[in-house]
Amino acid sequence: AGRLDGKVAVCTAAGQGIGRRVAEAFLSEGAKVFASDLDAGKLEGLDRFGTVETSGLDVTDSKAVSAYLASLPAPDILFNCAGYVHHGTVLDCDEAAWDFSFDLNVKAMHRTISGLLPRMLEKGGGSIINMSSAASSLKAAPNRYVYMATKAAVIGLTRSVAIDFIKHGIRCNAICPGTIESPSLEGRIADLGKSVGGTDKAKTMFVERQPMGRLGTPDEIASLALYLASDESAFTTGTTQLIDGGWSL
Ligand code: NAD
């Protein structure tokens, strides 16, 4: 039997990286998954893992999100994965960069949670999982000014939902990864490579900040998301789950 048999899951940004691997894991464990991404084409192939409905969805588009959520059955699991890394200090962050990061990394979670929670409550409960980061209120990283601010906000939002609906069967937890292999990380490595003398050097810098001497994998994050989504974690809510290879030690 699958660990999520009979459950309905909603996953944003499921096209690549962590979101993709989590959607695949949910499908493999028997959930029916409603997977969306800004780029619908990236969702191709998810149907090899189980019963999935894929949709193009920009989580910063309030109207599109409402219409999409209204088309879904009441979910048991909501995985909010969409997020973006802005590079730089406070001096590199203009109002547009601030607003974009908060819209995508934080307000998008407000849109999906406020839209789906009433129906999760009618259903008698559910598990909400929000993608934060170790780089948040937990661990400082250079040049992650507005990113850290948004991911810290995700932790506050998560704990608020957890406490307000704890008596109604809703659990809400945040995942806080260290550096994880993903297409967007490859981009950040390529960018850094331009200023430090090559992609290999840049990759070494990312790896060296991990005390375990390696990056994490989307698989490792998917194992944690699966646990938080399943009833195995029934006693766990409002937590910030660090999964960072000891980066924050
Ligand atoms: P990624 O950045 O490689 O991919 C992100 C996906 O989000 C893409 O498929 C993209 O099309 C989609 N997307 C972008 N804008 C969107 C929008 N407006 N609406 C819907 N979808 C949109 O993936 P990743 O690196 O695995 O990151 C996923 C999440 O994990 C993010 O929230 C990120 O901040 C967080 N995270 C990643 C790491 C890491 O090292 N990779 C570490 C900590 C936290």
C-alpha cells in the first residue's frame, strides 16, 4: 500500500527541482496529485508516476490562482513550493525586487492557503507544507537579503496557520533546506562563476559551505515532504524542519 493512498495533493512549482521530485514521490505513494508550474511543459512525464492532473499556473496571478483552486477537489495535502532567489544585499534590492520576491515567495502561499483551507476544514483536516529555507531566520547567508526576509516570513506564516487551526485537524509545517542540487542552483553557480573565475570554482564554494562536503538532493527533501504529508507525522505541526547537511551548526 502507498503511504498516501486515497489522498489528494496540490503541488505548486512541480516542474523541476525539489517540487518535481516531491510531486513524483507523492504520486508514487498513491496520492492523486494536482501539479502546476509557471511552465506547463516542465510537468510532462509526471503521469509515469501515478494519477496526475497538470496545469500551467503563475502563483503570482491572483485571478488565475482563484480560478484554478475552484476547479480542484478538496485536498488533503497542499505543498507550496514556488520560490525565487534574489541575489544581493539591501543595497541591491529596489522596490520592484522586494515586491516580486514577497509576491512569489510569500503572498503566493497566502493565496493558495486562504483559497483551499475552507475546503480542507470541511473535509476535517489536512497537511500544509511550505517551502522555506535554512537561509531565513535560521541561518544567515551573504547576499540573500530579500530572500532571507521572505523565507523568514514563510516560517511566521506557517506557525500562524498551525496555531489557528490546530483544533481543526490542520497541520502546517515549513521545510528549511540547505543547498540542494537543482536547475536553479546550477544557474546561481554559473552566475557566481563569472565573478570567482569559473563554474568549477563556484561549485566548490557552494559545496564547501556544507559541512558534510556535499550538496543535498531533491530526493532527500522529498522524503521529508512525504513524511510531513502523510499521517506518520500526525503529531507534528508548526515546525521548521531544517534539512541542511549541518550547514547551520
Ligand atoms: P527551481 O528554482 O529550480 O525551480 C522552480 C520552479 O518554479 C520552476 O519549475 C519554475 O518554472 C517554477 N516557477 C517559477 N516562478 C513561478 C510562478 N510565478 N508560478 C509558478 N511556478 C513558478 O527549484 P528549486 O531550486 O528546487 O526550488 C524550489 C523551492 O525550494 C523554492 O521555494 C526555493 O526557494 C526553495 N529552496 C531551494 C533550495 C536549493 O538549494 N535549491 C534551498 C532552499 C530552499
